[in-house]
Amino acid sequence: MQNSGQKQFRVAILGATGMVGLQFIKILEQRNFPVSELRLLASGRSAGGKLPFKGNDIIVEEASARSFEDIDIALFSAGSDASRHFAPLAVKQGALVIDNSSAFRMDKNVPLVVPEINPEDIYDHAGIIANPNCSTIQMVVALYPLHKVKPIKRIVVSTYQSVSGTGKAAISELDRQTRLALEGKEVIPHVYPHQIAFNILPEIDVFLDNAYTREEWKMAEETRKIMHAPDIGISATCARVPVINSHSEAVNVEFEEPFSPEEARKILASAPGVRILDEPAVNLYPQAISAAGADEVFVGRIRKDVSVENGLVMWIVADNIRKGAALNAVQIAEAMIRQGQFNRVKEVNSHGKKL
């Protein structure tokens, strides 16, 4: 909780009117983040509107090269192109950028951080810290506590990702298509290449030359970077499902040593950011609908993988807009405050350390 003697920070949100941007505003207020000034930034078509924060209406401004003057913390969620353009400008003006896009995630000079896992990586920044992909975050929050006890050898993950991961237009498309389909009318897709209502699309982001999608590549490469485990074998299949919010994942994990389901449950029950829901006899397991709006990563259906030695299977669910994006970024900022990192941000930026 904030106290009267706590240092206050000037915060900017780029992409303030988007789904993640709106969640940024909500979480800053809910967690009583020490904000002395909140600057809301968006594209020209969204500028001029007002958004509420702590009882006040704040005018949304059009983002410009000078938007980050006197800003301490800049939370970005406006897409990779906007991040590549504005992040270096913000850093030069003295701001710490926490970026939710994929623009800098695999840059060797940019930490990729999940505070429950690798908060120590925050120290090694040059003004930008990257927020991982939503599907990656929830998986590593659940797997890393186990990996610390017995190293992971291989991960096979299948994701069932909600349409909110694509944005407001995708939610509207799902709603519209569902109504049309139930009325027996023709459904014409716009956001996705095929109908999403009453359907599943095994395609998220573009296909690469190896027939995996970029989303699947992100899950593999980001997991290795966050966990500092370059030798883990990872194969992902990412699918879009007709669910409004929260991503679900079926994860098969092979360890270097035997791991019983009971031992895994005990470890995860005390792991930060994890909540166990695992009583199949009474139909208790994580669900997308109940994870929506929650901060935790939910884990259940933990069982032995009978197809491989030293394997476990589990079901992992989390709110992709909250923990999978906005909350994780705010938690990074909170960790930096605890570590006393902001004086160092100014020092790094003033010396022009290369990004």
C-alpha cells in the first residue's frame, strides 16, 4: 500500500484506449501505485477523449516525440511499430519503458521479465524492459517453480487462446458472428481468416518457413530466455478459440528426474502468483470464465504423463489481458521501485547507453 512518505512517479501510458491500456489504468488504481501524474497517450483518432483515474477525468493526448518529457515510467501497449518509434525517444527523455509488444523481447540488451521468475534481470537494462507474450507468461509462472527443483528437459504445449488477445475488434467479431450463426445467416470473417464463432483456428500470428506460427516461436524462445534455460526442448501449437477472455493451455512437461503429481502440487501451492484448482472428483479445475479478472495463474489436472518417463501433464489458465499483459508490466515497475532502480534509470539514460 502507498504511504505518505513514498516516492511518487510520473507515469505515461501509450495505447491508453486499447484493451491493455485500459487495464493499465485500472490496475494502477487498484494497486494504489504511487502515481503523481498520469499521462494518457494514443493515436490521433483516439485523442481528445477522457478516461477516469482516481476520481478524475484525464484527457487522452495524441502521442508525439515530446510526450515523455518529465515522465518516470512509460507503459507501452500500442503495437510493435509504435514501440520501435517511441521507446528510444522516451528513453532519451529519461523515462523507463516497460513494453508490452514483441518489438524488443528477443533483443539481447533488453531484459524479458516475469517478476515471479527473473526479477534480477531488471538490473541489466538500458532503459527498456520487455513484457513477455501473454501465453508465455502464464506457462512459465506455473513451470518455473518446478524447474527450480528438478530441471525441465522438454515442454509440449497446446494453447486455447481467447479472442481478446487480438483486441476489441475480435471480441466484436465473435459477438457478431455468433448472432449471425444462430440466426442461420451468412458469416463473413474480417478480423480472422475464417469464422471464429463455433470454430477453432490453429493459427495465431503469421506462419514461418518451418510451418510453426510466430506465436508458437515466441512461446519457445521467450520461455528459454526468461528461465535462462537455452537447452529446453519446446514445441507449441497455438489455437484461437471462441472465448472472450483468458487463455488456457494443456502442457506436457518432461523432467530430468522423476516428479510425482503430489510433489508438484505441493510446490505449486506455495509458488508466487499460482493458485491450484485440482480436485477432478468434484469437477474442480481451472476455467477461462472463472480466471477472467483474476491476478493469479490457475493450475489443475496435474497428473502423470503416461507416455514418457519423468513426465507430468497439467492445465494452466490465466487472464491474458491482466496477468498476461498489464499486471505483469505493473509488477515489473513495482519490483523496480523495491530495488531502488529509478535513480539508475536516469543515470543510464543520461549516459546514452546503447539500446
